[in-house]
Amino acid sequence: MDATIPSRQKVMKDHKDAGGFTAAVFPIHYPRPLFRAYNVLPVEVWGPPKADPHLWEAHLQTYTCSVIRNGLSFFIAGGLDGVDMLVVPHCCDTLQGLGSILQNYLPQNKRVLTLYIPRDSREIDINYLAREMKILSGRIGEVTGTELDESKLIKCIDEEDRSNAIVGRMFQQRTQLSCSDREFYEIIRSREYLPADAFITLVEGFMARAKNQDGGRIPVVISGIIPEPMDIFNSLNGIGLTVVGDDLFTTGRRIYSRSDSTDPWTRMSEMIIKGPPDSTRGNFLTNRVKYLVDLTKESGARGVIFYHVKFCEPEQFYYPALKKGLENAGIPSVLVEAEIGDPLPGQVVTRLEAFKEVIS
Amino acid sequence: MSILSAVSFNWKVNVLGKAFLRFERRRGEWKMRKPYKKQNPNLAPLLKSVPYLKELISTHYLHGRYADTHKKVAWVTSGAPVEILKALDYFTLYPENHGAVCGVRRQVVELSGVAENMGYNRDLCSYARGDLGSVVSGKTPVGRLPKPDLLFCCTNICQTVMYWYQVLADHFKVPLIMIDTPFIYDKVTEHEIEYVKKQLEYAIATAERVAGKSISLKQYKKVGIYAKDAVLLWNEILDLCKHRPSPISAFDQFFYMAPIVDMRGEDHAVKFYTQVIAEVKQRIADGVGAVTNERKRLLWDNLPIWYEVRRFAEVLAEKGYCIAASTYTHAWGGDMKHIIESIDTTKDDMDYLLSMLASAYLHAILNQSSGYKLNVMLKMVKEYDLDGVILHNNRSCKPYSLGQIDQRDRLMNEYGIPTILLEADHNDPRSFSEEQAMNRLAAFIEIVENKK
């Protein structure tokens, strides 16, 4: 596959050089269009794999997940020095702790913006999040020294809708795309830092070129947090499996649907709150089970791989119910754990090989 | 409830059970008149109100054992605005309190094993694991837990409860009310109070539907007054520990806080704490300290290590150390107490009362930033005249523990307060190394001793 994906550093530098701002955003849910409307490039921090693992030890316990540990190390090492603001959405107790540590204890000259994501999906929750976003908007304005242009915000939301739609299409057409899973995910995950228009252009080009999957691999769904280390895809393809359905925090669970509201704040709020069922938003177990079973069936997958990061409580709590729900639907599953920054354990590959035998 | 089940319930609980537990209390009080042969010389004798506390807790669980035959039952988190359920006459059961009982009785490993076999990871909260294991296996040290008609959780203590109660809702197939309290990084705003208040209105509608009756303002106010009185009395007891020597220690407080958790909004808690205050004041008048030779006073942060409470009390008392205060037992103190104190319970205005309820529960210490908690600790160190801080680095409670490393550094380096980070788990002894903990404690004591 021949798709040139610009590096994170280059995209950030180009944006800054053009007079824009940058925000380092910790996982998971946040309103991308709001930042872009302020000419702020949101760049996501999913625990960079090469961060010094020792730096976090001065602030975090060993029983925190590596996504947050590595993210904090990266920050302490100066990896986020160039950004104009940090953003910590409240999506779990660990992110809550990180937000506090960044705000209360770590010296810095940049604002730490927080955003509380409600854990239900009623009208009051949608309205609450819309109001939260307005408060966030004011804070972004304080950092950038600019005011929000609502027409630009609407344009950015439209772009984000297109972006969501195109990622959805990528997954729908996955079996017809002749590329490795790693190449596929490198494209999709560039959304973590590319401007929406650049991402759409990249994907459109990729989709036009990538045709005629050679087939032969057994289709599976992947569920969990983040596909790191990305070697997981080399291993999957190497043993004859391919990902056709995605229920990961980084990707599938952030393919938000278009909102019908005419109010931009409600649109952004609904985008997140009505997104695919997600543990961090507190969606009911039954909804998560149904979603995962449907995703597996609709994508033609023969099994589900739970790819967890150690110490991720939201995922750990849902896992037994999901496993049971899949079993009831006759869908085999396997649970493997990996740590960001560590090489893919051989044990994981062995388990995946055994799983392949089960679903062959 | 049929006539037969009403008679049966009253006979078992209100006649036989109550009589037996009252007899046990009197027997306990009688036994306490004589000096206890195995009394640890470093610790004060047990408080005379201990048999009363035992009676209260046992009666609560006895009611619980048969509650589902005669009234609606709700399982509730410790920080939930339970007043609305009490006003609807629900029997409320607190899985966290039950978890603590399991911890003290050392049954968590077995119960947790049941949950772990179902696929619940050992890294999850040991309260949750133990409770889920108890629910599935039916095993409990309290005889029997009543099946809930309603589940009621509030995220002001952690997000864990949201997941935990979802699993319970799925298991029992009953409605779940979740009060989602946005985390307070800085100050509580009207926007947040309004959001929680609206959720309380939703909650009332659901709770009324399940209860089959409507909430009355009169009953709600009555419950509110009991809750307010209990909170203020509890805080008064804690304040009395500012006295030197401290009349009771945090190890006493850990057990004495049960009524403020389990019986908030009931007259039992008010009566009990009124009596406790009298006893604690008498101790002060008599010059009795929880630690007989109190030399140093400490602060405990985070939940207790339930299965080692006694051991820690003895080890510290031997050195003349008293843990006079704890952020955990002060959970209904601080900002929360001030708001509860300011509630005008004479107002016939449900809208006002719900706003105040929302505000109070948003201000829970665990729903506020690590920096806020550090300030609370610094204030407590000053007010209680403390010599050091033990931060229980609790593997099972991330919201309480994350930030402790920085808190330790600030307490020690900026304020010169000896501080230790003690690794354990509040309920699972498999995550506790006694030898390591005691070594660290010995080193900490050395630092406290050497501090000028």
C-alpha cells in the first residue's frame, strides 16, 4: 500500500508555522470540531510507546494503566512542550487522577483544560455536555486570545461528520481493501492528529487505490483500548487473521453518528453521547453486548479478540458480561493483555494462534 | 405483604431478634464492667458504647435478612443521596459496608475468588469483587442479604460503583439509578448543581415508581433533619479528637462511622451518636486517651486496611502513637458538612432542598481534586496538632490513591510533615505484605521521632 502519512511532528509544526495553535489531548472523548474552530490542532496522546517509563513513577502508582503512565512520562520528558494547552477529558478514575496531578502538582506554563463526559444519554446529559463544551470553548478562547466564530464551528462539525462517515466506510469495505491491517490502522489512526480535511483527503486517496483484498485470512473483531504495540497487526496477519470489525477506544468507539440538531453545541454533545456503546460513558452492559454481537455478525467476523491494556478498569468490568454474551450468541472470543511500550509478548501470539485454531 | 409474612417478620425481627440483640448488648455492657483480662495496656478499654454499636449494626443486618419480605429494598453506595430513598421507606443496604464486614471477617479472598472465576480481574476493587462473589455464591458473614428492588449509586466516590452496580443490575434484573456527579477540579458551579439536581428529580420518579408511592415533603424533611443531625453529631465526635490525648482513635472511628453510612436519615444514628458524644466527653474529662501513653498523633488517609485494623492499632499504640484523624472518617466533614449545616430544614420547598442535596453530595472529598485533598490534610494536621501522615496507597481505590505520591512529596518537602506511603489494599490481604509494611512503618516512626 502506498499511502504517505505525514508525521505527527511535521503536522504540528506546519500548523504552528501557519499561525495555528496546538492542544495535546488525552483519551478518550472530546469535541474535535470545537478546537479546530479556534484554529487549534488537537493532537491525541495515547501513551506514546517510546516514552521513558521511569518518569511517571514520581507521580503515579504502578497499578495505573500504561496509556496514562506513558502519556505522563512523555509530558514530563518535554514531549508536549510545544503545545499551547493540555486537555484531559474525564473518562475514568485514572484520567481524573491525571487531570488533578497535572493541574495541582506539575509546574507548567500551559493551561490544563478538563471536560466532564456524562455517564448517561438522557436529554439532561446531552444538555449538560453541551454546556460543558461552552465552558471549554471559553477556556480555549482564553488561551488563544480569539473568539469563536460559530459559522466556522458549524463548518468544522460538518467536516467531522464527513470524517466519521469515511472511517465508517473504511470498515465497511475492509474486506475489499488490499492492504495489511497495520497499513489500514496507520491510516485510520492518523486521525489522532491530522486536520479533518487532510485526513479525509488521505483516506479518499487510500480507498481509491486499495482494492481487491487477496482474502484467505479469517475475519475477526478487535475490542479494547488501543492497538499498541502495532505489531499486533503483523502477528494477526502473520497467523492468518484479519480485523474486519473494530470496537477499540481509539477507533471504532469514536465513529460518531451525525446529529440532527441545528444547534452546534447539541450536535457536538450528541455526537459523543450517542456514539457507539462504550464502557467509559457507562453504557449498559446489555447495550455493549448487543453492539458487539451485532458488529461481529454484520462484519462477518468469526470471533472477537479482547485486546486489553492492563489496569483498565472500565474494560475489565465489562469483559465477563461481553464474553458471556458472545458465548450465548455462539461467538468465540479470547482475552489478551499488552502494555504500551512493551514488545508484543510471545504469550499473546501463542494465545492468538490457539484462538485461530478454534475459529478456523 | 401478606398477613402471614407480616406476622412472621415481626416475630423473627421485632420480637425474637430484637430481644436477643438487646440481651447481647446488655450482656456486653455487663461484661465491660469488669476489667478485660487480655486488655492491651497500650490501648484504652473498649468504648462502653461498643455493645450498642454492635446491637445497631446487627439489628440493621437482621432487618436486612428479612427486609425483602416486607418492604422495598435498595442497595446503595456510601456517598449516595440516600435521603430520597429513606423518605420512601426503603430498606437500604450498603454493599461497601458489607464489604468491610467481609474484610474484617477475612472472607474476601474466598468471595473474591468466585468473582475472579467469573472473569473479574483481580486488579478491580476488592469491595466490588467480594460483593459480586457474595451475590453469586450467596455466602455472607451476615447470614443473608435481601434481594434489591432498586440499585442506587452515585459516582461521587468513584467510577467503579457505576460498573459494579451495572453488573448488579444485570444480575438482579432491577432498575438502576445512577447519580452522576461531575468531578470537581476547581469549584462547584451552578451548572453542576443543576445537573445533579435534575438527576435527583429523575431518581425520585424512578424510586417512587418502584416503591409504588410518592415522596412526601413532610417525610423527606423528617429524614433530612435526621441526616443533618447525624452528620453534625458525627463531626462533633471527630472534633473532640482534637483534644490531647485523643479520646478515640481513627481505628475506633472506622467502626463508629457505620451508622453515618448505613443509617443516615434515621433516628437510630442520631440517638447513637448523642450517646457516643457523652461518652467521649467523659473520656476527655477523665483524661482517658485512646492510646494510654499518647506521645505522637497521626493522620490516616484513605480507607482502612480492614483485615489489619487491630494489628495497626496495637503496633502504633505500643510506640505511643495515636491516629487521631482520618480523611476517610471525615468524608461527611469539610465543605460537605458546611453545606449540610447550612440547609434550612424548615423550608417547605422541595426545589431548594434538592439543590442543597445536590450541592452537598457534589462536595464529597473524593469528588474533588487531589490538591483539594492535600489542603484538607494540611488543615487537619494543623487543627488536630498531628506529627505525621500515613497515606494508605490503596490498590483497590484509584480515586483516593492517585495523587498521593505528590501529596507525600508536598507534605514532606514543602511542609516538613513526616509522611509515609503504605502499600496495601483495603480488603484483599493478598495485596498486602505485612513484613514490608511493618518495616516501612518502623522507618516512618524513626523519622517522626527524629523530627525536632
